[in-house]
Amino acid sequence: MDSQPTGQLKALLALIADAANVAQQRLSDPNSTAEDGHNDPELRASIYTIEAACAQLVCQVARPSDTLVNKFMSFYEPACLQVALSNKIPDILAEYPSGAHILELQRQTGVDQNKLGRVLRLLATKHVFREISADTFANNHLSRHLLSQNPLSSFGLHITDEAFKAASALSDNLNDPALTSSASPRDSAFSKFFNVNGALFDYYAGSSPEQTKRRDRFGPSMMGWGAAIEADAVVHDFPWHKLRKGSVVCDVGGGVGNISMQLAKRHPAIRLVLQDLPGQLEAAERKIWPERCPEAIAENRISFVALNFFKESPKQGCDIYFLKNILHDWSDEDCIKILSSVRTAMYPRSRVLIHEFIVQPAYRVPDIEAEYSQAPEPLLPNYGDGRLRQYTMDINMMTLLNSGERTLDVFIRLGKLAGLKFVKLWETGEMGLVEFSLDSEISLASETT
């Protein structure tokens, strides 16, 4: 081994040790967990570093053939997770803290005991579940997050079912001369695999039992995904408290309003408008908000206004138009239409905040030119495995909708074409917040309020 790799190994080990010390200090607090990263940026960075450095270390010291074969066959893990989730294995094991034998699992699921045991053994080897004795399995700290009432379980089913199956057709789709350059969601790998005369959301609008099942779990799955990537870090990392009292935040395409609900609880001086299609709003207004945030309704701090952003503009004259994970569903052309629609609703002080992944390159640029904070060397500047989710979601969006995540340069270009001026990029956990204005160079949070 030459000196350069040896030096990198030492540097990676040092990064792991330093980051582990930070994480240990933070997590030694009995009231703290790794789930609290959005409240502690230093803990968040230490976790990214540990994930990135450990993966990079393995790739550097293991035989290339070992690493590559493991990557080739890694698709069996989600296949096995789908078996476990669809049969509610975590729920069953929750009733057996000391473990359940595969005979009992077969009795409750109908799945052959030997085959199910082999599935669970692979997952236990990947640190999901525990094999505590011969053919006897129990939950662990990971599988306990997969109980069916946890939205993360719904997300796991969404990804390991329709997304996983559609991804098997991605290569064929990209190598088809008639489809490879298409930006239409009707030409996605999902549409072709499931033989849909339309796009993903057209499929979800269908009435077959499979379509209904997949549609019904999609909403909860997005809640699970948002929690996993700490999407609510935006509630803590953006200076909402600097907004003038009574400022109106319009959550455009906000679904049932998960982020708006958190803003309502944390910043009661803000007024909120939640806009989405009627079906989503009905669930939000009649069920979700009365149960989870009744004070905002009682104090008239939230309005529910139906919106189809391809046919009409959002509510006029709001201070902030907040778009979370909206643009990544659509082509560049459609994104310009959406942003143009928002622009027509704005007044001079209005701002647009686009809350999405900001894709970073895997090569290092001078810090003075960097759009986003870069990981310390010798890590990949984008944190590699530590922040892999932005890249896997990019491919997921390509697979499902022929869309994708974007770089900051692309967001700026799309905003400009829609008549918006880039103001600032805010880092909010794993995601970014791209701020636009009509014609002001001044960042909203830096204005005198």
C-alpha cells in the first residue's frame, strides 16, 4: 500500500474518532437521540461524517471485487424488507420481546417458515432484526421503527414495492431511443413497468385494489420520508422569528400541511394559508388539523384554500410562498409554469422559498466558490454515503416521474425564467431552502422587521 492511501486511511480514522466523540457526548444525554439532529447541527454533522467515513474506509480497504459484488446483490435487501413489511413482521415481533420462532411467524403470516427465516436472517445480518437463537427472531432498534403505525413503514412499502419494481425497468427505459430523452412522466420507467396510460398520480387515481392500497399509503409514506430526512429542520434553521408579526406564509401544494402545522405551533405570530387539491385539503381541515393543531383553527391562524397550480395562482399578496418537494415532481418546463404562477401572486416584499434537496457534485471546488458547505477532506465533498439520500431520491424521481432533484444553478435558472431573482441559499439539515424575490437583492431575514 503506497503512502497516499495510508495517509487517507489515517485521516478517515481520525475523522471517525473525532465525530464519534461528538456523537457520544451529545447522545450521552438521556434525553437525546440521533433523531434529534435537526435541533443540533453539530450532532447532525458528526453523524454524516461517521456514515461517510466508514463507507469510504470500507471501499478503500476491501477488495474491489468484494465491494462490487456486494453492490450488485444489494437489491435483495429491499426485496427482503418488502416481505417483512407486507407481512407486518415487526408488529408480530413486538408481541414477543424475547423473540418468536419461525413456526409462529408462519402461523400468523402464512409464509413458509424456512423461506421466511432465510429472509429474516439476511435482514438480521444487515442489522435489521436480531436472530437471538436458532430460527428465532426479535426486533431491534431499527426494526422497531417499522411497526405499521409508523409512517416510515408506509414509506418502506412505497419504496420496496412500486419504486423498487419500476427501478428494475430503468435501464431498459433509458436505453430505449424513443424514451431516453423524454421529460414526460408518461414515459417514466414506472409508467412502462406498470403499463399505465398516464403518470404515477394517474395510477394512484385508479380504483383497483392494488391502486387503492398504494394510493392510501402514499400520504403517510411521505410523512415517514420527511421525518427520516429531518425535513422539519426548516422550522428551526430558517429565521421565521424575524418575520413581521402577522406575516402570511402560503404553503403551496402542502398536502395536509405537516410543515405548516409545526410553524403554527412554534411561531404563533405567523398566519398560514394551506393550498392543495380539494381531497388533500378536506383531510387536513376536517381531520388532521383539528386533531393535531386545533389551536391554530380556533385562533383563525390557518386558512384552507383549494389550488391547482397549473390552472390558477396561489392566494394573492402573501409574504412567503413556501414550496416543499413540489418542483422535484415536474419537468423544467412545468416548474417554470408553477413558479410563474406564484410570481403573479406576489407583491414587492414577497419571497418564494423552495425547500428541496440541492444536489452537490462529488468533486471538490474551492471553498470560496462552493454553493454548499463541503465535507472535510479526505471525505467526498458531498459527504458520500452520509448524505446519499439526495442522490437516491434523484434516481427515484427519475424512475417514478421522469423528474429529479436539482443543483442550485438549475434552480436559479428556472427562477430567472419565471421572473424571479435568486436571493440566498439556506442550509436546512439535509435539504436546502432557495430564496427568491421579485426585484430585491436583500434577504428577507436580513431586513429590518
